Amino acid sequence: MKDFFLCDCVHHENKVITSSFVVVSKQVKPKKSGEPYLALTLADRSGQIEAKMWDNVEEAIDAFEQDDFVKVKGLLNKYKNRFQITVHKLRRLAEAEVDFADYLPQTTKDIGELWQTLAGFVATFRDPHLKGLLEAFMADPEIAEAYRNAPAAKTLHHAYIGGLLDHVVSLFRSCDLVCRNYPQINRDLLLAGAFLHDIGKIHELTYTRSFSYTTRGQLLGHMVIELEMLHAKIAQVPGFPDELKTLVEHLIISHHGQYEFGSPKLPMFPEALMLHYLDDLDSKMESMRAHFEREADLENAWTSYNSSLGRPLLNTAKFLEKKPAAAPTSATAEETASGNETPTLPGLEMPENNNNAAPVAAAARPDKVS
């Protein structure tokens, strides 16, 4: 069992550490002198770190490859305010030395509870065809096992074991809430799209050693894979309407929202548009959360550049800690009498969805999953 994880970096700064990692990337680059050095990205389940090997490089270049597990001895220090390892020695680990659970990040939430939450939502469906379709997916033991463990992406968002399920449960909750404000939305159709929009990731990505693409994933992408999976399962649901099948197909192929983001079609009906925006929102919020977590040890309220969002981020909690906001004062009698007090805004109650939005039982949408 590893005795050092990357989340412990702050306690080991400027110390020599010895630990094991999976090699996420490996590059051989030239020094100014022309001699080679190794630029590595190493990872364990708590995160990633950049590493450089400057000396004794020739003997190490062919000793390991990307996705191998290595034991590293080196100095943990900071460069440009970010932790990195200056590698002194390394060797490739044999499979027998590796506990895979040490190297892949995973959700801190309970997978069983997340799965039950998903099942609770599906149980509220009123459309028998959509309900039967999703139940057919969830009853397939191979799909269910993969759905419970797959990441939602390689790097951009929810890139950890259980990430797909975590993402979809979060998306279900958002869809359910927003449907209450837009009664024209077909809730069952929207939730079916949320369940299926990334299900192809279970075949697009491989996640046994590190997160990468399968050959099928590289050649086809998750949307094509999802259409194949959809057609196979629809065949198991008697009398599934062709019109409904077409709508579900469109939800899948339009959920990226824009052509430049790899969407074959733009969202062309309300449920498709809502799925795209809520999916995009959930992925971006998770990207921000993960970025703040990675840089939690830094005092600066501004983070480093986030490549997926194309900007640095402001951690508002840290920012407000440095300059606490003044406590609000109650209005004086004179202000109230003159009408200057801010009135309570009416109409904030969420309207009931009178289309097909059966209220979800409390068990189906708990306020918080541990």
C-alpha cells in the first residue's frame, strides 16, 4: 500500500520522497546542451503532478512507457508556485507490486446510493416506453457494472471512477428542478436523454490503468456507440414508437450543442436544448470544483489557468476570507416609511409541472449524497 499520495504534497515540500505512480504522459525533450531530459506527468488516485528527470536519463528512457507504474525517488518542490518532482531514480513496477485502487481517482460518494437515486428517478417515469427502455439498460449486468464505474471524461470533467454516474445523478437533479419552472418540458424525455447522453463512454474510454481512449472510442466516438446501444435496447421494449425513438436519437447526437464541439446536429426541440445547457453547466461546475480542490493549498484567491475553461478562476471563498463583507443592516423606520426598503419579490415559488412531471419521492432525490 502506498504511504504517500499527492494530496500530501504540502506536508512534504522540499523533502525527498519515495513513492509509486502511474505514468500519465512521458516526453523526451532536449536540454539547452542538447542532452535529453524526461518530462513526465505522474498520478495516483489523489491527483497528478509534473516531474522532471535531468540526470541519468539515458538508462531510464527505455525502462518504462506511458501507462506503466513506476517507483520514484526524488525531491518534491515548487516551481512557479506549483508542486513538481525532480526525479533522482525510478524503476518500472511489476504487475504483482501494484494495487490498482491506489492510482485511479474515484468518487468520494457512495456508488450504491447514487445508483439507487438513479433508479428512484426512473421509477417516477409516466411514459411506459421510456421507463421500460431505461430499466432495460439498468437491468443489463454488464452495462450496469460499467455505468457505475466509468469516468465521464478523460480529463475535462468528472474524470474519476464513478464520474459518469456522479455526473448523471447531478444532471437528473438539475433536470428535475428546472422542469418545474418550464411545464411545457416532457420530463421523462429529458431525463431519458440525461441517462443516455454519455452512456457510450463505458466503451469509448478505458480506465483500468489510466484514463485513455479505446480503439473503438477513437474511431467512432461515444455518440455513435450510444446509438448502437440504444437500438439494441429499444428492440427489447415492445411497441416502442418510432417518433419517440427519433427524439431520443436527436437528444444523443445534439447534446454537445454546437458543431464546433462535435455535435452532428444542433438541439432542435426544447428538451434537447435544455439537456445541452444543463449538461454543459454541470461539467463546467465540476471542472471549477476540481480546479479549486487541486489548488486548495495555495493562498492566492486566483487559480492558475484552467485550460478546459480557457481562463484563470477566482475562488470566491478565499477572496471573501481576505476581505469579509459587511453584515447587512436592517432598514430604519424612516426608510421603511419612505418606501426605500427593498421589497420581497413575489412569484419565486416553483410552479408545478403539469405535463408529466410526477413529483420525485424524497428517496429519489436526497439533498446530499455522502
